[in-house]
Amino acid sequence: MTNRTLRLILLVIIAVNLIMAIAAIFMYPPLFAMPHSYSYIVELGVMLLINIVIVTLVTKFSTDRKILRVSTFFGLMASLLEIVHISIENFGHLNAHAETVFTGIFMAVLFLIFGVSGFCITIYKRKIVSGMWAASWSAVVCMLIVMTFGLSQLFWSFEALEKHDIGDPDFIRTGWSDMHAFVIADIFEACFKVSFLGPIIGIVFGLLGAAIARLFISKKLEM
């Protein structure tokens, strides 16, 4: 896959996310009547614009196609894992303890994937910085796909989301009286958080994986 093809695919994904977000907003106008509802909309919109810039810059100026290909592959793996996690969380009808345990396991494996991405690229390039940024790119790809899945749920599993959010402390904290509006805002906030925190987590665990790779390379050279 060429950089241009990858850029086109990811920009289409971002465009689909933007269209779904706009559709969700205008399909339920009472959302605008809720206090501070605009902040959820603006946060998501800004994050989508930032992703457009990141995707364009990375795919346009990346000169090593292998790094992009490998880190994108790990991003796809991570996204599939997270989609399974979200599906179990929303449709598995787990109790609070089981949900916490499952979330912990899935998060650990997700972070491990980012670490492996950093490890593999550092072994290839022998530079910690390369591994760190490759893992961050894996996270960008992962979270864009996860965001697509999350937003799509507003159109095919809204009732399940509504049931899942009943009794949510965040709903009580908002002071809102409209659960339908909260479900939309909650998805928007979740999309914002994963898109913002994902690349940062990718850097952290990519750095960890890269550091392990450097130790591995050093020991191999000493033998």
C-alpha cells in the first residue's frame, strides 16, 4: 500500500466520522438545550481536524514505507481488539467486577501491542525515537477506527448504549435530564478522549518497547 492510498483511506475514515457526528447532532436537536453541550461537539470537531493534519503530514512526509506499513498493521490489530472490548462491554451484560477485570485485560494487551510496535521498529531502525513514534502512529490508526465504530453505534445500537449508561455517575454529574442527549454527548467525549490519549499512550509504551529493543540489540552486539 502506498502512502497516498493510506492517506486517502484514513481521510475517508475521518470524513465518515465527521458525517456521523453531524448526523447524530441534527437528528436530535434537544441536545443543544443541555448545559455545556457545545463543549462536547467542539472537542470532537477539533480532534477530527487535528487528525486530518496528523494523517496528512505523516503519510506525506514519511520516507520509510516499511515503518508506516508495520506500525499501521499494529494499529489495525489494536483497533480490532478494542472493538471486541467495546462490544463485550456494551452487549456482554457483565457485572461491575467482571467488566473491570475484562477492561484491565484488554487494556494490558492493547498497550502491549503498542509496545511491540515500538520494539519491532527499533529493531529495524536501531533508533529509539523511530520506535516511539511508530507506536504513536499505531495508536492514531487504532483510535480512528475505534472512533468510527463508537460513533456508528449511535445509529445501530442506541438502545444498548442507553441501557449501559443508566446509573452512570457521569450522567448525574452533568445535571442533565435527557438521557438520549447524554448518550450522544458521552460517545462524543469517549471519541475525544481515545483520540487525544491514544497517541500519548502509544508514545509511552512505544518508548518502553523501544528501550527493551535497544537492550536486546546491545546484548546481541556484546555476544
